[in-house]
Amino acid sequence: STSSEEQYVAPPTPMKTVKLKQQQNPPPIASVFTSHLNNKTNNPPRLFIALFDYDPNAMSPNKDNEEELPFKEGQLIRV
């Protein structure tokens, strides 16, 4: 006969709901930092890190690539 090991896995523990205090006034540095980053729709910018180099002239499938953004691996891109 073969023996099989069974492992006991405890069920997840229910999490307690916690109410967070809503901050009335953001810290001054946060408002200064984000005020110039918001676009016309007041959406915060999206940040991306380039995973590879991209040269539109050499790599773009589009014939009209003059408005495409070239970037280098690791470069931070704010949209």
C-alpha cells in the first residue's frame, strides 16, 4: 500500500471592515505636485515604464509615424 500525505489548509479568516478617516485637506506638497500634472479632464496622469527601446522610424507599422514617441528601456513615460 502507498501512503499519501494530506496537508491541512486553514480556511481564510474573515477580514474586519475598517472605516478610514477622509482627509479634508491634502498635504501642501501633494497638491503642488499633482496640480500641474492633471490634464483638462482633471484625471491624474498615468505612469508607465518602458520595457524596451522603441524607435518609430525603424519599428512603427504606421506610414505616418512623425507623432509617435521614441523611448528607451526603463524610461518613465507620463500619459
